[in-house]
Amino acid sequence: MTQKSKLYSLIRPDAFLFCFGIDLPISFITLYAEDLYAPIFGLSKAYVMGMPISISMLFTTVAFLVGGYWIDRKGWQQSHFWGILLAGSAQVISGISPSIELYVLSRAVYGFGYGLVFMSYMGFVYTNTGEENRTTGFATMSAGMYSGSICGGAVGGMLAERLGFQNVFFMAAFFTLITIGYTILFMQKTYYYPEKIRENNKPRSYKTNLKLIFRFVTNRNIISLLVLLSLPAAVTLIGILYYISPIYLDRMGTSQANIARILMINGVFMIYISPLLGPLMDKTKDKRIYIIISGLIGGSGMLCFLFFKGVWAIIFVIFILSFAAAIGHSARTVYALQQNIVTEIGAGQAMSLYRAIDRIGCLLGPLVLSVILASGEIEKGLSMIGLIYIVLTLLFVFVSKKEVET
């Protein structure tokens, strides 16, 4: 039988296949909404075009909360299969949608399915790793997802030019659904059945569950991690990478092809650098070291706008933020799961709560940085964000404390 310490590597092909499939149409989600556009409740065309992405992110966050609870009771595999079926079916519905209303609804189904699969991956890593290799497991998961996403987006864009948007949606459904085949053939030995190993199989009462959730979200280390590091990291990375950078580079005369290549820097770091750093992090019990290093590197990199501006300045910032993400992304997750409260509330529910709150940073990123963009002083504003990031990281040093699994 394969040793548990090696089982986590099975996730990379599965994550690649799934993310390749779901991201085949990623480059034209908004454009397809424009093709189907019709007035809805008096909303502007620009707002309606953004609804498919916004609604999918909202339902992904909802699925995070549902998925963690599900994993703790039925194992990661059920959430995984249902998530794939929902995400794959949603791609078909998107392709046949005759109206913008049905298209938006299909993206909601897709978002919920994606959220379930993402949480299943988190559950898989947690149940098939130990303290000695959990960071490496999460890094391997991220590498598979990022590589699939990058390849899927690139291939999907080329296919759309030749086959049309609808046919790419159908191909996306095919590649998404065949992930089930890989899971059944190669990952059965990793299935997790919590009801068979739980001594007391009685479900917690609603009141008890609420108390545990409250204790988790008010835990000193969890609050400091989320407020002082996870949310700022998400705001800066997502806001700069997907909001500020395309606009800033476009104003500098950079072609769309080169903008796409520059934005791939983050994916490259998560695919190659994060798995390399994983084993090193696993040797250190106190993951705060890498979390703090990540925050200081990310914040310091943004200070370059105090001295430079232009294309090379934004490339440098993306490079530094991507490196910081490669260091801190998995370390933050493992540190959250090391808290003693996790053994009481359950790893699945803890991961779902952490990811749902962390997702808020992704949603806030474009909103926060839109204020900087509107001010007309992008370089100065981003430098201030970097300085705040450093200060919050230093606060984390004093507020948080080491806590390992019990």
C-alpha cells in the first residue's frame, strides 16, 4: 500500500485536469455575457456584463461553508464528485443559454461546484498528510490548480477564435467531467470515511456548533492571521494582479498579449517555487516564520513605487508579490489548521470558515484599489498600501503566538 506520506502527490493531476477544464472559457466569460446582453431590472450594460463573474465568486464562497461541513461528515470524495458534476453541468448550460438570465444562473451553479471541489482538495490534503508534509501537500495542490488554469485559459482563448464560445463551453464540460475518471481510478485508496473512525457518531447540536464557530472566528491566532495578514495579502495580490496591473500596463502602451504574459508570473511561482519551498517549511513547526517573511517581502516590494514607475516597476511588484505568495499561501493555511480549536470544530469546517473569510480579501481587492485608481496617484497609493502591509505584518509578530497540533 502506498505510504500516506506520498499519497498527497496524487492530487496534482486531478487538480490540473479539473482546472484545465473549468478555465477553458475564462478569457471570454464577460464577452459572452455581452453577446447575450439584455436589460435586467434597469441595470447598466457594464454591470450586467460583470454579473457572471461576481455571482460565481459569491456562490463559491457559499460552497466553502457548505463543503467544509460536508467533508467532516462524509469525507472529501462526496464533495469532490458533486462539485465536478455541478461545475461540468454548468458549462453545458452556459453553452446553450439563450438569455443572459440563464447564463448568470449557470455561472452561479459553476461557482458552487468549483467551491465544493476546492474544499474537497483541501480535505484531501489534510487527511492524507501529517504535520511533517502538510505544507508540501497544499503547495502541490496549488501547483496542480495553477498549471491547469494557465494552460486552460491559453488553450481556451485559441479554441474560441476557431470554434466559437459555445463549443469551448462544451469542451470545458468534457474535460471537467473526465476528472471523475481519474479520481475513481487512482485516488480510491485516499477516500476518507469519518463516520467509520469517529468514536461518537452523534452529530453536534446546532447550539454547540455555533459556539465552536464563534470560538474559532474569535481565536486570537485566527483573528490576527486573517485581519493582519491573509486579508491584506489577498487585497494586494488580487487587486494589483487582476485590477490595477492590466489598467496600468494598458496606459503604458503594453499590448494585450504582453499583459497576459506578465500576469502569468504569479502562476509560474505557484507551480514551480511553492512546491520547492514546501519541504523546507514542513521542517519548521512554527509556520509564523514564513508567514512573516512573506508579509515583509510583499510589503517591501510595493515600496519600489516610491522610486520607480512604469512597466518595469509593475513587473517587479508582480514578481515580488508572487514570490511572497509562494512563501506564505500554504504556510498560512497550515498555521490556521494547527490551532487547537480545529480538533474540536473539525478540520473541514475550520478550512471552510478560514477560506470564506479569506475570500473577502479577494472581493475587496478591486474595490480598495479602485479608490487609488480614481485618485490618479497610483504609485503613491500603492506605496502606502505596501507600508500598511509591513506595519500589519509587524503587528502580527507581537499579537500571534506559536500553537501546534494536539
